Amino acid sequence: MSDYERIARAITFITRRADSQPALAEIAASVHLSPAHFQRLFCRWAGVTPKRFLQVLTVARAKSLLDEAKSLLDVSSTLGLSSGSRLYDHFVQLEAVTPGEFKTRGAGLTIAYGLHETPFGPAFIAATPRGICRLAFPEPAAVKDQLAALSRLWPRAVLQEYPQRTRTLIQALFDDRKQRSGPLSLHVQGTNFQVSAWRALLRIPPGAVVSYAQVADALDRPSAARAVGTAVGANPVAFVIPCHRVIRQCGDIGGYHWGTTRKQAMYAWESARRGERLLR
């Protein structure tokens, strides 16, 4: 069993027993580790202590955040989106595929791809010269499915394994120690509504959550919460376009294409970094 698999199992254990507030020793025993070893491993992979993770999982916390999020603009202002934080949300520019590019279906385009370790397990990432076009967290055996998906979207493009380039992008996303020379660019395909929804998601700061209805309101489409859910599900660039920050109106964390355990880990990881930023 890999370290990530142990942590994923522990997160599932914590989630299912959140109401009983399990002790560190109990959680560690569930993955057959000593408390001290488990604490170090959990902090390294999840970015927070098991105790802190348990705190941010509570439905009450989620409901409170939803109540605070009167609009995406309010959320951005309240959590200091205009501050000097190095978190990636401030440095992402999204470019949609133009009609002309769509028509050529990737002719003359080379897409670099690679598979790299991240705090949330192995990630598949692909990028055109204009930006990241795909980020996913597939099982190792399913990487071929990601290549097939790229081929469907860009049938005339050349797919090239180029881990040296894609590793740089992964480091820019997940390694706070790396200095970024400029904004990260995304190069995505989607309908006008999907692209608008993805742009709205980019305005949700780390450590915050909003509901599907609140995203619909931000798009001036208050009756389109279901369509927002569909757009969220079609997000081609996991984590960078932060669909993990959207939850149900009732406060339930809801589903996630890459697993609710990973969604919870992402939220806790970002919450911890937000706390560190505010303490500086």
C-alpha cells in the first residue's frame, strides 16, 4: 500500500467517524501505523494535522462558509483575494479555444503530457504551448483513458510525453517554494456557459466554499444551478479550476469526479495554507 493510499484510507475513516471525533491513536490504528508515524505522514501528504483536518470537515463549518458567501465577489474581498498571496488562484488566466482552433482540431499542435506525484496522488497533466489543457487524478492504469480523451478533443494534434516540461507546471501548482515567473495559463475547450462557469470558479479563494446556486447567481443565471453542476463536472483541469470548492446548498460536500476523499483533502490542504498566510 502506498503512502497516498494509506492517507486516503485514513481520510475516509475520519470522514465516516467525524461525529464521534476519533482520537489520533484510533485513526492511526485504522491504517496500521503508530500515532507518531501517522501524524508525520498525514501532515506531509494532506498538509494539515489529522486534528485540523477533522475540524474543517464539519458540516457546520461548511454551512457557515456558505452563509458568509453572499456572492463570489464578497468571498474574494473577505478573504483578501487582492492581497499579495502566492496561491495559484491569483495567477491563473483562462483562454478558451477559438472557433478557428476548434475547426482545425489541433492540426500543427503538440501537446506535452506527463504523470507526476502531488499531495493528492499521481496527477496526469497535459499542456499546449498556450497553457494547461488537462489535469486529472486517474488510477495509473487509466492514464491511457486520459490520452484517449485528449485525442478526442484534439484529434490532429501530436501527443508527446514530456515530463521535464510538465513537472515545471506541477511544481508551480503545488510547491510553495518555487517562484513563479508569470501567471499560469489554461487552454481549454468548452461551451460559452461552461467557460463562464469555470471563470467564476477561479474567483473562489482557497479555503472558501460556495454552492452551485451561488455560482449561478454570479453568472446572472439564478435558475441555472443544475447547469452549473454539469459545467463543474465537465471541468478539464482539476484543482486549477477549483470545482472542489463547490458544495451543496445544505452544506454536504457533495460528489467529486476524482473522489470525495480527494476533494476533502484538497479543501483541508488549502485551508491550512490560507491559515499560514493570514498568520504572516
